[in-house]
Amino acid sequence: MIKIICIGKLKENYLKELTNDYLKRINKYHKLEIVELKDSNVNEETKEILKVLNKNDYIISLCIEGLELSTIELKDKINNLLLTGNSNITFLIGGSDGLSEEIKKLSNEKISFSKLTFPHGLFRGILLEQIYRVFKILNNESYHK
């Protein structure tokens, strides 16, 4: 399973619609779950993240200092993790203060989509779009350019 743990709930309808659309698309290929946690301070957010992580999660923190990947590199990473089948792929999207150092140290790896800062709700949509693109490529279906 792929899990996305997000700090904060979506408030804007257009972001909810975007998220729901990509959830439907992705779930045709693979089970994906979004876990929304309360927006608070970074210490409280860390406690809440730790409560929902599982021992068998392969944790990918999404943070600015992470490794930047191309879509094809992300596809290879997700495909390799799915093929091993030993763990859930768990993406973490932090709150307005980002992810704590404690969470980053627990992570199997850190990935950055850009040096830019994105609104959290919009970034959730960007991540979902990339996961959808990965599955389209893996299934040799037209979409990716």
C-alpha cells in the first residue's frame, strides 16, 4: 500500500476535488490512503506522525533538503519498493514549519520536488499527480510526456 501522511486538512474545494480525482485514478492501479493529521506546532505534529507510522513503513520525507528526482527516477523507486513488497510506501508532508529532525532521521530517505516552497494542499495534488503518472508509465499507458 502507498500511504500519504499530511499535516492539515484541505479547506479549498478545488483542492479536495483534485485530490479525490487522483485518488480514484490511482486506486485503479494500487491502494493509496491519505491520513490527515491536525495542524499544530512541530512537536505536536511529530507526536501525531509517530502514532500513525508502522514498523513496516518505508518512510519518505518530502522536504526541501531531500534528493531531487525525475519522474522516471521516482517511477523506478516506487516500482522497486513495490516489487520487494516488504513494506508500505509512506510519504510524509509536514506542516507549515516542515518536518522535525526526529521524523527526518526516522525516514528511509528524503525527497525534494523543488527548492521552491509550495502550499501544502497544492503540494498534495502535485504528489498525487506524480504517483498517478508513475502508474501510467509502469502500465505502458499514454499520459506521460
